[in-house]
Amino acid sequence: MMKYHSANMNNIPENIRAHCQPDELILMYIGNLELYQGIDLLLDGFKSAQNLALKVALKLVIIGGKDGDIAKYKLKTKNIGIDHQVLFLGQRSVENLGHYLAQADILLSPRIKGRNTPMKLYSYLDSGKPVLATDLPTHNWVLDKEVAVLSAPNPEAFAQGILYLANNPQVRQTLAVAAKHMVQKRHSFTAYKQKLNSLYDSLQLEFNNAASPR
């Protein structure tokens, strides 16, 4: 299994909760910050969710991306007034993926383009955490409404998905259990190991592409 290490990556997993208020839910995105990943949709949706009837405070944690993209999106969060609620951790070692997933309350995949399934979805589903994703072929080859919340690929719909999961802890638990069961039932141990290995390779490629100068 390939693992990616770089001098630019922090291989010491940190306690994300230390960056949050005690009552904040942690929403997490992991991946590069290329346009097809829907980071603008994610940030705009997160902003819109603040204007809805949220019962809890939220912290958005974004892991991955090259420095230039992080700077661009940090500026966007400042311009739309959510910079104090968004934490950019930058690139992290893929071998610590499970550590970060375990600290999330809700996992996000806001892709707006593509038909191939992000391999990280399998780790998302097996993490024991609920998933919010855009309702597009790139996701719904694997996801359905029994195991995830699927939203139309626009900020307003994504905000509603955030609101629904944030305000309903029982729904979060039900989806998380169903997702984990689905992964374990549909995929043999051997097949799952192959998918997990592909996930590491895919994330390595994402991080390598993000780190390479254009």
C-alpha cells in the first residue's frame, strides 16, 4: 500500500477539537481544492446555513489543498464573513486519515463535476459518521438516501442538508450505522481492502497534483 509523505505535510495528527468551541459540530471535507470538488458551493452553502434555524454552532474543517488554493478560499471565507468558523488544515499525511475522520461529526463531499466515484467515499461510509454529498452520478453510484443525505448541487440545497443533519442527531446516527453496514455487507473484506488501497493511491495523486506547480 502506497503512503504519501512530504516535508510539507504534518505527519503528527492533531486534536481538531482544540480549535473549536465545546458545543460546535465539526463538519469536515477532505481532498484537494480543485474546482470540480465544489469548494465554492461548500463555502456558500455553509454561509447560507448560518441564516437558517440551526440549533447548534458549526465549525467547518477543510483538509487538503495546495497553498495558493487555500489562500484563495481563506480570502473568500473572510469576504463572506465565515472566516472564524472555517479551519483550513492544509495537507496531512494520508496514513492519518482515520484519525481525522474520527473527529468529524458530519463528512462532506460537495463535488459539482465528474462521474467517477471518489474513493474516499468508502472511508467516509466506514467511518461511523454521517455523509452529506451532492446528488450527482459521481456520488450516487454508491450513495443513496438510506446511507447519506444527498442534496442538489447548489448552495441553498447544500445548506438545507447541513441544517437537516446538524439539527437531527438521531438521523446522523441512523445514517452512519446504515452506511457502515452497507459497506461491510456489499463489499467483501478483500474487495474493501482493494478499495482502501485505491483510496490511498487516489489521495496520494490528489495531494501530489495539488502540490505540483502549474
